[in-house]
Amino acid sequence: ARRPVQGPALTRCARCLNNFAGNYLRYGHGPLTLETPSGGANSDSASVLAADTRRALAEAGVSYAAIAGSTRDVAGETMPIMVSFSRSERSP
């Protein structure tokens, strides 16, 4: 069952993740990919945030097994975490 992230400290980011999870559950095809920057200025904090993001997506109803983790080398840059999925819609 889908359980959105809730509480008084619901941030814009958490709302976006809830919406993203809902779209994945409705339209997603295949894995949801969570890509974490590696080798960058923010690699340590990005790793922590990636774990929190995975947990939030799972709490919003995405199967933990459906979340595929990967890393990308950012060569010292400060880069964001990226989440993506393939979208599939049926025609009427």
C-alpha cells in the first residue's frame, strides 16, 4: 500500500518524491533508478541522502527491490542525486 511521507516537517523535496513515487507506481515500467554522484565534493552527503531517498520512495509504496542503485563519477563536481524511470502508458 502507498504510504506518503507525512508530518509537520514535510519538505518540498518529500512532496516531490511522493509525487514521483505515485507516477512510477502508475506509469513506471521496469526499475526506478537512483543515481548517486561519486568522487565529488558532496559524495559523502550524497550517499546519506541517497539512502534517505530510497527509504522515502519505499515508504511511498515503491517496492524496495524495484529501486536500482547506481553511481556516476563526477570528478570533484558537486552534483545532485538523480531518480528516473521508464514511463509506459496504454492507449485507449
